[in-house]
Amino acid sequence: MVKTKKKITKKKNDDKEIINKKISKNEKKVNQECFSSFEVVVIIVISIIFGSVLGSIITINSGLKKSYSDSVDEIVNTYNNIKEKYYKDIDDKELLNAAVRGMVSSLDDPHTVYMSEDEAYEFNQSIEGSYDGIGATIGEVDEDIVVVDIFKNSPSDKAGLKINDVIRKVNNKVVKGKSLDEIVELIKANKTVTFEVERGGKTKSIKIKTGKVEIPSVSSQVIQESGKKIGLISIDTFALNTYKQFKSELKNIEKKNIDSLIIDVRDNSGGYLDQVDKILSLFVSKKKVIYQIETKGKIKKYFSTGNGKRNYKVAVLINGESASASEILAVAMKESYGAYLVGVKTYGKGTVQEEYNLSSGASFKYTTEKWLTPKGKSIDGKGITPDKIVELNDTYYETGKIEDDNQLQEAIKMLIKK
């Protein structure tokens, strides 16, 4: 896999997710004695839709309530009728996916969604934090295809591909005139990719063998202002390896004796809840609540597992695209650590989703819980209002320079002043 350059945008993304747990179809056990393979899959899906607990064993037996039995019969009979009497050939996989898609879409919840096999694959790669590919980001610059980023220790990095290399050929095929999507497909077509690139006026041939690439979701730097050292850590998403990356970046900037810290979760639409748990526990002392979970009217408090050794000032940058897990981090840092929030009101997603994987490769995410702030407040549909409201300067969208980032600059002023 190769990435194309992501542009800074103001467009709202409705796919705001906390993925608390991924459940594979293989983790479920079903009595298959009296059912076809198709019927078993449908029964599994129906059982989950109508209230089964994820991770439990689902059993189909003669003690089923009539409503369950009738539902199964109707779906199976519909399937059999279509297969036997429809005048065209039917793809079993497509028919099953359509049935699941229909059930999922009937639920009154914008965060419960069906994903096709390709959509599920792309989603899981991004949220798992790694993928098989070359570890490079390409973009179009002045009508040339240029390498704009290289992931550290990736196959591209090890093979000697460099940022600003101009790609002329991929596997002996000229890329000029092709779209980025077409070039990505050329790169993905083989396990070994040969690039012809132009660098410093000279042409070089670079062969890259695809491999496991860790996606960086965390970056950091130290900003010096008015004699103070302010750490800045940006979190793009909460993938399975985000905590490990965050802890490493935090350790590196703390070695430089920072006086305070800014955590940037702008445009971060969420991810795995356990990663937020671990990051919050680096700051919040034990016995302090970091969030609460409400399930069918019952509320459970979740506490930090940390030692609370850090006592420097923290500000968290938020915006309208900060959602779900990002909102948990921001409000917990405010209510349980005393951090300042800077930016604009967050998205307002106070629910938790789980993902169920179908045998077809497709999957669906559905809402299982609501989460509350450490003080027991719901932000669902409301968002979190920052301590200091600052609309982002349009210039920053064009330049990307930190001096043009007025939200960041305001956070720096707050930390220095207080």
C-alpha cells in the first residue's frame, strides 16, 4: 500500500468512531446441525442485531422465542425463493451482504454502518496502525508525481527512496499523464516495485520489496517561546499502536526539559478506547475517574491506572472534527488533570461502537454503549466547548506553518501566562 498526500480540509467527516472491540465471526459458536452455511451466517447476524452480547457464545436451539424463529424463517425463505426462482444468476455473497446491509441501515443510529469488503479492509488498515506496502506518500507537485513523505524504517526508507524524488516510471511504465490512483494501482500490483526517479538532475533506479509498514499516528516537537520550552504532541488517530508511539514521543520531549505540553487532537475522529485509557493514565493519578460507560441504564466508572507523576501544565487543541476517543481524552484531561482546552467546539459523539466481521470480508459497526465525562456528563450531540474559543486562521490551511496556527499560538500564550 502507498499513501497519497492528505490535504488539510474543513470538510466534516461523519465516520466518527470509537472501536472498543473487534469481533471476528470465527469467535462465535453456533449449533450448525440443522442449518445450511448461509442460514448459520444469517442467524449469527440476527442474533447480534437483536441484542446478543459480543464475545459470548450464541446458541440456536428449539427453545428460541417465536419472534426469533419467525425472523429466521422469513429471511431463509426469501433467500431460497430468490435463489430458486429469480430469472438471473445470483451471487450468494452479494445476496448475504445485501441482507446484512439492509438490517444495519434500518437501525436509527448514524454511527451504525455497513462496510463492504474493500471499505472494511481500508478502515481496518488505518485503525490497526500498520499495513503491507512500501511506506511512502506520493503527491502531485507542478504536474510531477513526487515523494512527499517516507515512513521511518519502512521498505522505502531502507531501499533509499527520498522525499522530493520525482517519480518518472513505475515497473518500467511512464507515470506522466496518469492519475494518483492509477499510479498507486501500479505500485500495488507487485510484491517488488521498481521506481525510476529523478533526483538532483540525475536518474536513479530503486527497487523496493513490500513489507510491514507501521503508520505513524503521533508526532512531536519542542517549541521555544519567551524562555520556555513547550512540548507539542499531535495525535492523528487512536490506532492499536498509538499509545506506544505517544509514550515514546513524550519520553523524547521530556528529556529536553519541557515546561508544559500541548496535545493536538484536531481532526482526530477517534479510534480504540484502550489507547486513550493508557495515554490518560500517563497524566491522571490512580483513583481518579477518566470516563464513565453507560450500558442499558447501568453506569460504570473507569479509573486511571497511572501514578500521576506529571504536574506540568497541559493544553489540548480541539476542533469540530475532534470526535469520540479524542473527546474522551480532551474532557478527561480537563476534568481530571486540569488541562486547558483551546479551539472550537468538538463534534459531539458520546457513543461507543464495536465492529463485527462477516465471513465475506465485509463488516459492520454498531453502537453498544454511551460514554460520559469523568463528572458524569454526556456530550453526545452537544460537543465540548473549549476554555478559549479560537477560530482557526484561514492562512494556516494554505501554509501549514505553526506561526500561522493561531489556535496553537493561543495555547502557547495560555501556558506561558498561567
